[in-house]
Amino acid sequence: MTTRRSFLRGAAWMAVLPHLALGTDQGALDWSSRGAEPVPAEYPYDAPIPDMRSKITNPLPRRVIAGYWTYWGSPIRLKDIPARYNTVFLFHATPVGGAGGTSGAVQWNAPGDGRGAASNFREDLAEFRETRTAILSVGGAQAHVDLSTRARAQAFLDSIKRIHGDLGGFDGLDWNNYEGGQRPDTEQMIWVSLQLKSTYGKDFAITSPPAPWRPDDMTHCRAMIDAGVMDMVSPQYYDGAGLTTEGYIVNSVNEWVARMGDAGRVGVGFGLGDAADRSDQAVVEGAWKSLAARHPELRGAYTWDLPMDERMGWPFAENIAPLVMLDLASASPPPVIIPPVFPIRVRAADPTHTVVAGDTLQKIAVRYGVDDWREIAALNGDPDPESLRVGHFLRLPPGS
């Protein structure tokens, strides 16, 4: 999934976040202008969008017990996932053409078939969805998707509808597509989420596993909540030095609940496992007990990932899931309308450039009228000026 973002670049967020300025002098996004950028009439769609085969969307459970089901290797068949998992994130759809994507469209990756997961996938997915919730995860694992324009967002939306029809349906979209130096394309992601809920119903779930330390992710997720489209935000506490301790998890989730304004929209992304940068069972149990005592309305928890939980004998399913469900009866149902508790302004995105073959920092500087290519290098971690990776996004100085 997301061996997300260099922790060294964001480890100080806990000290900075309480003083985070959530607004800028550039003002908030004007949501009334969402349709201002027309999609070209000649836009090349890949294939017709199939008819919607699944007429029912399973709602996100009141208390989510989830795991990321990865397609690589020989994954377990969906129907054989332990019943205590009431939700699964199908990992993952990736951009056509590699990281960033050539058009904004994404494609589903068929699983390995060592245990029949591929040959039985559609039937197993249909059976799974008879009693549980399946959510398509997009991006992650360095497979970010560029949704910087309405045309790219439209191509993305159409590709999600194709995948939905091809697979026979799923119950939501997991925005896992921003990581590393990529800022979330908030305006377009809200627009896509609104279109999906309009097409498949209000119960079509929108979720996201942001980096817990990154202010941009926090601002983005709150904007999604205020726009009425984000159902669950679950910061991920794994794949980074210092992320997996009980104290850090508890303090961080407390901050996220305060910033999101509603514990019922916040989950916890654990990495229960015996590998590096994972939490052991005692840490996960201690963190959940502390958090549930303070925030009984928390939406739930997930683990990254199902293959590790299976290899270890299903400790998350057998031991953590009952704990997470224990206090459900005392939790209040989530409110229908979430009024903002403080204003959030979404900072206008800095200009970017997508590297193509033959690019150098000096050529890019000339193209955008930047006096010194070193300015671009400084904004992007000083990459080798003569060896840029095709498809990589480079931030440009404001006004370029």
C-alpha cells in the first residue's frame, strides 16, 4: 500500500499542528464553480461504460473492522476472509500509464490465482457483498493519480464506473492516491465523490487513509467532510519510524478527531504485524482501549494488511475485532449533518510540471520563466538535474 511519505520530512507535525494556520489569504475554494472547466467534447474515452449490474450498495458499517486485500502473490479468496472482517479494501486500482497517469483513468489489477482468487473473483465478490462491504482502493504503493484538471477527473470517474460494471459492483471508493510529494487534488476529488454518490446512492462510501502527520492531508480530509462526501478518515500508523507506538497513535488520533470535528468519521489504521514499522498486539489493544474510552463514536479500525494477518494466524480478526466491537452499543449514531467547528480554507495548489523524456531542470526553468533552475531543485528535494524520472511531478515556484 502506501509506504507513505518520508517520515523524516513530516515527523515534526505533532509540534507544528496545534499552531497550524488552516487558511491563507488566497481564500477558500468556490465550490459553485466546480463545473466551470468543461471537458473537451472529443475526449478519448477508452471503452463504453457498462450498465450498472449491482443495484444495491452496502452501507459502511456503523463500526468498521477492515483489512486491505492485496492482489499480488496468491491472495486468499474473498469468500474465505474471516467473518469478523465486515469490510475489505480491494487494493488496488492504478493509473493507466504508470504513476500520475496519462489521462486520469485507472485500471483494476487482477489478483494472483494461486488459490483461485482471480478465476473466482467476481463470484466471490458477489458472495462477499451479500453480507459485507467491499471498497475499491485507488492509488497507494507509489501509484498516485494526477487529478489536477476536470478532464482528468472525468476520465477517472468514467474508469471507476467501468471497473464497477466489470466487477459486478462494489460499495465505495478509498482515496489512497496522494502520497510523498503529491498534494491531494481536493476540488476534483470532491467533484468525483459527489458524482459517485449521485450515481450509486448516498450509501456509496468514500474513505481515505491519510498520513497522520501531514497538515495538507488533514486540511484536505476536513474539506471533504465539510463538502459532505467523506465517510471515514483513517490515518495510517505503520511504514514509518515512530508511527507504531501506543503513545503516538493515541495522541495523533485525538488530534485528528478534534480537527475533523466528529469521531464518527474517524477510524484508526493499524499495522498489526511482526515486520519492521508495525505494531504488536499489545500496542494495538492499548491504543484502541484508550481511544475508545475517550471517543466511543470512533468509526472503526483496519489493519494493513490481510496477508500478514493471515500469516500470523489472524490476530487482528480474532483478538482486535471483538475489542473494537465491544463498546459499539454505547456509541451514538453519527449525525446526519456535520457543521464545521472552524473554517478551513484549501490552499490553492502550487503549479507543477510532469516530467517527460528529455527534460532537465534547466529546460523546465526556461519553459516556465524561472530565472534559476536551482529554485525548482530546492522545492523538490534537490534531484539530479540531468536524470529526472519520466512521469514524476515537480513543484514549481508560485507564479510560474
